[in-house]
Amino acid sequence: MKYLYWIATGLLCALMLWSASMYLLQYDMVTGFFKTLGFPTWIIYPLAILKIVGAIMILWRGNRWLTEWAYAASSLICY
């Protein structure tokens, strides 16, 4: 079970870091998606930073409360 947990956690963090890199490196494409969905484009960079911080918090597991919030936020901002 421990291996399954770390595999799933690693995949989740990889997805978060990949999407954050897309937000930072493919800004024009992401801006188009955000405009299509009706979201403001100024939120792209803060979301990218939060995705990176969330992945670090999930892997670090230093503070249980912050880790739980990072998992909760990852379900909202992975897309």
C-alpha cells in the first residue's frame, strides 16, 4: 500500500508541475483557454505559483494541515 500511495502522489505532483509549467511557458495558449472559459487572465501566474507550492507541500508533508489543504486545492486547480 505504501508504494501505491507514493506512486499516486508522485503522479499527482507531476501533473501539477506539468500544468504549472504550461501556465508559465505557454502563456498565450493558456490565455486563450481562460478567455474562452470566461476567467480573468491575470490569475494565470498566481495559479502556476500555487500549483508549484502545492506540489512541494504534498511531497514535503511537514505540516499536516497544509498538506491537507494542498490536496484539497490540487483537486480544484489541476485543470
